Amino acid sequence: MTTARTVLVALHYQNDVVHEQGRIRLGLAEGDAQRAGLLDAAERLLAGARAAHVPVVHVAVGFRPDHADVIRNGPIWDNVVRLGAVVEGSWGAAFHDRLAPRGAEIIVRHRRINAFFGAPLEEALRLHDARHLVLAGVATHSVVEHTARHAADMGFFVSVAADACAAGRADLHRAALDNIALIGRVASVDEVLAGWT
């Protein structure tokens, strides 16, 4: 894996999603032992991308304070509204301090599971002339898998940094990675970074 025309897409590294006091439990349950490892892996991945001059695009989910912009057509959306989660401008919707954008890194905001749907992600990637996407984020079986599938359908080469991803259940995490392996590459953060040095 080279750095040429590669972009790292960091998905939902927001307080409500990854912080121990966050409201959403689909990616990491309260008190989850995976949390420290996920944060360390994601932090190393972001630092490695910056050191290798790989552009980083951050994707955030967020909603109005009254959640009137949530299309409630499934349990995942009912849960967001019930919890009052990821309200734009709130601490919960902000990026985790350790995983926050730096400098001129692009932030894309969306409101569905797939990070491309109804959002300017494709335009952000085209600004970087992207051909290969490295995806990482939470939750593996939700935004990561859906975005990986859409990216592959668009013609991007897709890799996923597995240990910089998490799901609330280990079986869902593993199943999502198995699915992604059919359309792209699943690697560890160390393997991704080794390809960039």
C-alpha cells in the first residue's frame, strides 16, 4: 500500500460515540475494555497518516437539538433520538480530543449510516484526487461497512484499519470485517503504517 492518491477517512471519532461518557453504545459499551486500545490505534493511525502526508478526511454525524432532521425508519435512529445524542454544537457531537482534526483537514457532516449519502464526502475525496481509501471508525458494522461498500461501488480501492474500528459486540465487528474483506483489504494499523513508510 503506497501513499499515492490515498486518503484516510476517519469515521465518527466523536465524544458521543467513543468517549467513555458518550451517549451512543452501538460502537463501544460503557466500561468496554476495547476503548483504550481503539483510541491508541486510531491515534497512531492519524499520526502516521500526517507523518506520511496522507490526507485525512474526518466524518461526523450530527443532528439538530430537536432531532427533527432524523428520519426515524429503524431502531438505530430511535435510539439516537431517545438518547438525545450527537446534537450539532454539543460536546457529544465534537471530536474526541485525541482524534480531532488538525490544521486544514476536511470535516464532512452527514445524517445517515453511509457517510456518502446526502453528504459532500465524494467532493472532499476528489479534492485530494483519491483513488485508495483507508477507512477507520466506529461502528464497524454500521458506518464503516456501509461506507466501505459504497466506496467500492464507486470504484475506489478500499482498506480498513481493523484495530482502529470497534463495535459494541465482538461478533458484529468480526462479521463486518469478514464482509469488507470481500470487497477490499482488512489490515491492522501497523500493517497500514508499514505500507506508508
